Amino acid sequence: MNSIPVIDFAKVSESNKEISEKVKCALANVGFLYIINHGVDMSKIRNAFAQSKLFFEQPDDVKRIFRQNPSVTGYVGWVEPGQEFHSKLESDTNIVPELRECYDYPVHGDGFEETEFQRSIRGLMEECHPVLEHLFRILARSLDLDDEDFFVNTVRCLNHSDVSSLTTVRSTYYPPITDTISEGSTRCEEHADYGLVTLLFQDDMGGLEAKTVDGSWIPVQPIKDSIVVNTGELLEYWTGGYFPATRHRVVVPSDEVKKKCSRQSLVYFIQPDDAVDVVPLRPDSSGVLQPPVNSRQHSMVRLETTYGLDTPK
């Protein structure tokens, strides 16, 4: 199964078994799906894209006020080009240049004086809460769990400001490529997300690809007004590998016109609350029931590797 299913949330009832089966099939085989008619205010999405573009088009000296300093302030603020490398997850020597910059806005704010850009990200984050709770319940039904609020109760940070979590919206900007780039450069190197699930809003430029179970790459084409959903490593661990964390990447376009255009995405990384221990719901493919892993510890190790840091927190 190499196509990415489209799920119409407007046609879904809370007890709809058909949609649960469709989600189960999509996440077990592809790890990606599209949601349409999701109810998110499109003006909030457009505003977040517009404010993000204004932020990233500022001079670096201005953006550097918000520069991310993981060892001091954590994973918040501006990630300048070359600060993070996904290829470090695989090797310390074969580092792939990634042509992008980002801004990470955590669920409870970034600690900087708030600007219109940050307000737009926070507004989008809050607008997504009903979609996420609905998706979490669908996930629970697709796994035949008795408690439909199982995943809802592991991401309490969405509704409780006193619950700590690494849940974050990342605004990513891929600048126009107008000069010759070094061999092997890419916009975003192959990787899997670290948490539970990811919501992705992408522009119309394309370039995102997902790796299928047979090892081939398929495009995750932009669908107007849709949200892309993909699985993370902790959901894979939770399900004993039943919902694998699909690897994905953003490639440099071959089309010269698109290459000279910027690309944007807004990525909502949903992470279980820091205190949550992920206890596998079923054995893995070898029949072994793996021990629990802590949500925060798992993702901190992955984050620190991409930044070249040594000491997990």
C-alpha cells in the first residue's frame, strides 16, 4: 500500500468503526494520512504562515535575539541554518548539510517577549486542540483499547498549563536556492519524528517524501486545506511496532523555478507529557514486550544528538 489515504473529518462520528479501520490501515502501512474538513480556522493557518515568513525574512542579527540555546534555555526559539543536523542520528562523520532554518514554540510558550509571530503560532496551536482530541480517540479505537481517552490523558499539557511537555510547534523556512550548493545537500535529511504523532501544514511547493515499508520514497503532495498526520517513534514503541514511525525527508526540487522559491511548513509535534512512561501495549515483531521508556528522556536524547550535545537531561 503506497498511497496516502485522505480522511474526511466532516463524515466521522465518534463511534465510526470504518474511520478507525481506515486510520489503522494507513498508519500501519504508510504511517501518513491526510485530514480534510478538519474544522481548523483557515485564517489562523494563513496568518501563522504569513507571520512566519515575515520573521524569517528579517536579517539574521534580528532573528539572533531569539536564537535557540539548548544547554541554557532549552529547545525554544530560532534554529539558525547549520545548528541542527538530522544525519547526526545515524552518524557523527557523514553529516548532510540541511538548507533550512526553524523556530520552535513550545506548548507553554518560549519565554521571549511575545510578538505577532509568536501570537500567530500560539493561536494555531490552540485551534488544533479539538482535532487532536478527536484524533487521539480514533487512535485508541483503532487499537481496540477499552479507554477511548487513553491518548487524550497522556497529552494533558494541551489543556493544563502546569503539565510540562516537549510538545512544540515548529515553523520551518527553506530559503530560495539561488547559488550552487554543496554536493549532497538537502532541505531536510531523512528522519523519523520522536514523539506520538505530528500534524503538518505545508504550503504548495511540495518536496516532502515518505519512505514506504518496501523502502521506496513517495511524495506527500500538498492537498489544499488539508492537515498531514504522521506517526512518531513513541507511538511505534507504544504499539510494539504496529504503527511504525515512518521516515521522511524534504528534497531539493529538480525544477529550477521551484528551487528558487522558498518553502514553508508548520509542524505540530505532539509529545506525551514529560512524566508519562510509555508502556508497550503489545509485544514487538519478535514477540518481546519491551520495558517502559520515559517520554521526555527518549526525545531529549534524540534532540541532543541532532544538536551535537552530549549530556541527556
